[in-house]
Amino acid sequence: MKTISAAEANRNFSRLLAEVVAGESVTVLSHGKPVAVFSPVSVAKINREEAQCKLLERLRAQVPTGETRDWTRNSLYCA
């Protein structure tokens, strides 16, 4: 992982983004201490969030089944 100063990150932000797009993770230091990490976004995370949104949309559109319930919360956990 590459490290750069905050001042350098500020001066060369476009280059920093290009390195991240290429797969590099970069730690930004302020007064010698790490304050931020720039890293590529995981495709798996994007796919998971997209799937979650689609599921929630489908569930919100779904009509609830059953007029009354014949069970209690306690019956779910006690045999």
C-alpha cells in the first residue's frame, strides 16, 4: 500500500484517483499520521447493495398473506 502526504494528495488528486482506479490502495498521512485510505470499491459490495435494493422493492410491493396470525413470538422460539 502506498502512502502520501495530505498536501501531495491535494496537489495530485487526479493522479491519486487514477492510481486507485488501477487497483492501488493509498493511505493519506497528515503530520505523519494516517487519516484516510483510498481504495477501489469492491464489485461484490456494489452487487450486494443492488441485490438488497431489488429485494426491498419486491418485498414492499408484495401483498401480505394471512388476515390473522395463529402464532406468537414465543411459539417461534419454544418447542
